[in-house]
Amino acid sequence: MPADPLVFQSECVEAFVASWTARGFAASTIDNDIGVLDRMLEALGRPAWEVTAEDVDRVVGDLARAGRATSTRRNYLQVFKGFHRFLEVRKAVEIEVAFGVRLVCPVDEYNSARHVSSDCPAQDPPPTPERVTEFFGFLRTRIGTARKYAPAARDYALFRTLYHAGIRCEEAVLLDVPDVHFSRGPFGKLHVRFGKAARTSGPRPRWVPMLDGLDLQLRWFLDDVHGRFPGSAALFCDESGGQLATGTVRNRLRHLMELEGRPAADWFTPHSLRRACATHNYERGMDLVAIQQMLGHWTVASTMRYVRPSETFIEDAYRQVVSAAVGELTEGE
């Protein structure tokens, strides 16, 4: 006789909790997320392995109609997806034998809230190095033609920082002038004091090197541009000297790409610049652990989700290996 599905699911939830405890999650985090999982499963009204994409659409739609915040809906999806992944890894055989169901995750690209993690790379690739270079060229040219020099120069320095340092938009707007340390390390470093926090923990500060000439860009910005704004400790401030809002940065980037005149298909977001930083440094041969530390990820797995190599990445890597081998043979002769 097949096991009672609800009893079996309860046992699976207990095992899921045990796995989180073994991984070192805080008890408060586990209690909160299991509460969310219980409410999600109750709303779905059937065992997790029988849930369809339409069931997920219904529940998330109900949450939206009830006025629940986007972050709340995203959390419901994230926790349920984590539990479903646990079933796929640990319980798939038992479920197929007992209930005749082969597990397929019902959270897909059409009902997944933004930033619900996936084992697959983001659908849209980050901007190419050539595209980023073209955009920065436009910003650099615009500095000399814009009606207001200081905001145009600030935009140039800000978006160069998002790309070359790979920091989050939320982290960039919280940088102060004293967070720029030109004498720390061979390239200088940014002290990201308010790095993204994990649940139940405070900000996770980190030091990010100013690579690819970012130190020179920020020296120029601090020497020639920052003083044109009203006195402010914020590194990238608005015209009144106040701290920029993250929404302002996103809207500013969109406005600049409209001015650039490129088709919407070539547009990108501040977060795309962060993904581009990870991808382009990986393609150049930087170690994944170094990129992980630079971006402030907890795990290399998180960093790998940011990396989206170009379509010719394999061929380019092959050519580099062959060229190096031929060079060694030539030197030997």
C-alpha cells in the first residue's frame, strides 16, 4: 500500500528541517521559512509532488490580490522551490515508487518572481565587453557636452564602479568618500561596509580591489568632480549633496541608454553590470573563488549563476591553450 501522502510529506518536511540544521542555519531562520513553507503547502492543497504550475499561479495570484508585497511572494516561491529541490535530490525514488509521480518543479520562468534563484543561468546574457565599452565611451563623450558637468561626470564614475568593482547598486549608493582607499593593495580598494546581509545577520563588509583602472577613474572623480556638489560624505551624491536612491540609479541608467539611442534589446540594468563583471573576469581567467570574494557571495555556486560565458568561450579557451602549447614548442626548438 502506498504511504499516506500527507504523513509522508510531513516526514519530508522534518527531514528538510534537519538538513537545514545540519548546514548551520540559525533556528530563527528555519522557524520563519518553515512557517512560510507550511502556509504555502496548505494554500496549494495537495502534496508538493502533485503541484502544477497552475497551482503555483493560483496561490501567488491570491497573495498578490491580498496585497502581499513582492518580497513576500518571492519568499513563498523561494522556500517552496528549495523544498521541492530537496525532494528531487533526496526523495525522488521513494515518491515515484509510492505515488507513481516523477518530480518536475512547477516554479518556472513564467511564474517565478524576480530573483527566485535557479540552477540555470539567467535567460538574458550580460552585456558583452564591447557593449560595455561602447556605453562608457558614450558617457565619457557626454561629459563634455552635457548641460551639467558634475552629474554627467558622476554618472560615468558611478557606472564604471558598478562594472569594474562588481558591487551591488544598493552597496554603491552607501559608499562614502572615506571608503575609497587608494593605498590599500596594489590597485587600491573600496571598503564596502554595507554588503548584502544574510537573514538574521547584519551587513557583511568586504574589501573590493579597484581593478581595470578604476582607481584612476575615482582619483579623477574625487579631485575634479566631487567638490562641485554641495558638501557631502556620500561618494556618489545627488545634486543637493544627498545620498542617491537605488531607484534613481536604475532610472538614470535607463535614461542614459535612451539618450544613447541604442535599441531596447541592447539595454541592461545596474545588476547586469555586476553579472558582466563576473562573466568577463571569468573569461579572462580569474579564479572563481576570487570572483566570489569580490562580489561578496556566500558560495561559489552563487557566483556560477552569475557567470554566463560568451557563445565562443570554449573555442576561445581552446585557441589560447593551443597558442600557448605552440609557443612552448617553438621556444624549445
